Amino acid sequence: MRRLLPCLLALALSACASVQPLYFGALNHDVPVVPVQTFVYDAAHAQSLDAYPARNARGPAPVVLFFYGGTWRDGRREYYRFVGESLSRHGVLVLVADYRKAPANVFPAFMEDAASAAAWAKAHAAQLGGDPARIHLMGHSAGAHMVALLAADPRYLARVGLRPRDFASVIGLSGPYDFLPITEVKVKRVFPDAALWPDTQPVNFVDGDEPPFLLLHGASDRRVWTRNSVRMADRLRAAGVPVTLEIAPKTGHIAMVNGFRSPRFSPALADTLAWINGGEKDAIAAAQRKPAD
């Protein structure tokens, strides 16, 4: 396994979608199988999510709604069983959502899906054992961009009758939040209308009405530069939004999310659990103290 994963990782990073089943199959091969329920959250667009129950939770559990990466073009919810299982094992109700992909569906289709999934989570968390008041919007890479934009630009949630602060926090892993100009051809195909490019940037919408943010990034990330998280954190702090930024040394782009598989990849699991179990409140308290310092 230790020899196989780096080889498959190199292929996965080369954007070869046909290799993804092999890579994620290897990543998930000995992950314990837990009961998973699948729900359609948007029948009109045939979009579903998988629900991992919160094991050993005492009372209503915290909830994570997770969106995976893949340059807004690739990925499947079942690939991220290792994320659902690891958080579920620690008493978190986890919802891993699919969404429409480019180039067949370009911006803002996946943002509309993210809002629909968030509304579904809010409406159904309680019946699945979760606490609707403690839903954390979480994503890796393109998924991190989605949850950040969902929380920063209120228009998407407004369409489903919600506001950014209806959610407990945003947890972004290795996310692109400030990436103009768009130069990669495959990314331009996700955002083909240059007139809309300013609307694609989470940093452009931070104005103080956002929930707390936890931003995790790898210092060795060469796919999404660390400066994305640094700039997002700076913008949030300037607007008075509670934010914690953690830069993990010697950690690459995919290794960050793979920390949910094993801590030898990254501290993502430990950092996420610490945030959910008190770090978020500490960040809020620190932000409230700041004017008096």
C-alpha cells in the first residue's frame, strides 16, 4: 500500500480521470465499512449525497457537509468514504455530496447544487441524529472554493431561504479563494464567461456576515498555492470574521485531504475535530476580544 499510493497519486495529479478509481480504491481498500444511507437532495438535477451516521454520539451530533475536489470536473462521493468513516468514528454526522460537473455544467451550476445540498442538510440533519444548529460546510480544493463562496456570497443560500450564518462554520482544505486571472485551459472551461470571473472569487464577497472559518493548507502545495488561504484569512480578519489559518509543513495538495485516511499524510482530521469540538468557539472569542486589545 505505501508503495502503491505514491505512484497512483502522481497519476491522479496528472488529471487522468481514469486513474482516480484505482487511486481511491487503494486509499479506501481497508477502510472499515460503515452503514451508509444515500439520499437524493435534488431530484431535478439527479444529485445525491451519502450520510455516514455519528457513532457513539451523545445527543444530537455535529454535522459536516463535505464537498470533494477535482477541478470542478471530476470526482464521486463514494471516493471519499475514508473522510466519512473517519469523522463518523469520532461522533460526527457526515454528508458527502455530489454536484454537477464541468464542462457539461459550468459555473454557477455547482454552486446552486451546493446551496441545495446545504438546504437539505439543514432540513434533515435532526432526523439523522445531527444538530441542525451545528452544520459545518467543508470542502477540499474545488470543494473548499464552493463552501467558501457559499458562505461569502449570500445570493446562493438566499435562493433556498438561508443565510451564511445559519451554518456553524466553514472548513476549507487547500482551497482556491483568490485565483484570478484564470489561465489554465481546463479551468477556463469551468468558468467560460470572463465577465463573471469576479463573481467566482470568495475573497471578493467577504463583508463580515460570514460564519467562522477554519482554513487548512499544505506548505508544499503546488496545485493551489498557499497564498489563497493566506489572502482569504486576511480578508476575513479585516472584516471581523473569526478565522483560524493552519499551514501544515511538508504537506502537499492531495496529502491534506488524505489526512482523514492517516495522520502520516496531514493533520487534517485532528485539526477538524479540534475545531468542531471547541476551536470554533475559541476563534469567535478571540475575534470578539480583538477590538479591546
